[in-house]
Amino acid sequence: MNTHDSSKPVSHCDELSELLPAFTAGALNPEEVEHVTVLLEKCPEMQSQVAEYRALLAGFYDRIEPVSPPIQLHDKLLKKVRAKTSEQNGADPERNQQELYVVTQTDIGDDQKL
């Protein structure tokens, strides 16, 4: 994600500045989150920028209306879950059905209707 000229050394704070928007939005993988955490220790002055991004995102999320995903997404998700549970559990249909319920309830939530 480094967009700087590779001939110039990039400081920890510069690198952190590039990663903070994705970090505060929760868009980094676990290794990147750990890297940002280390960089924040090296650049504690960037903590205020983290707080600013979080406030900005909170305000943004307060202004958008939630939308329901299309039914095709539900069907696609169930197909993938069934394939994955069948692969993991072999040919045990009862266990596959139990796993499917647990996964869909965890991923989708009990309060959402399918």
C-alpha cells in the first residue's frame, strides 16, 4: 500500500498515515492490524489521527441507511456453506445440517430473516 517513491525512505509515521483509514474502517487483515499497532507504538503522535478517523467514520455510518442484501446473496452464501460443511464433515447429512444452521446464524444473525 506504499505509494511513495521507492528511492526515498519512508518513515514509520508516513507508512502509518497511509494505513490509518483502512485500519479505522476495519479493512485490514490481522497481520496488517498487528503492523499498525507496532507502528502506533513508534509514532504515538498519530493516536489523535486515529481518533479523528474513528469520529469521521462514526458520523458517516450514522448518516447512511442500512439496506437489505439481495436474496441471491443468501442463496450464494448457503451454497458455499453447504459445500464447505460437506467437505469438512464428509457425507453426514445430519451433521451438515447442524453446521449449516450454526454458520448461518453466526454469519447472518438470529434477528434477520432469510
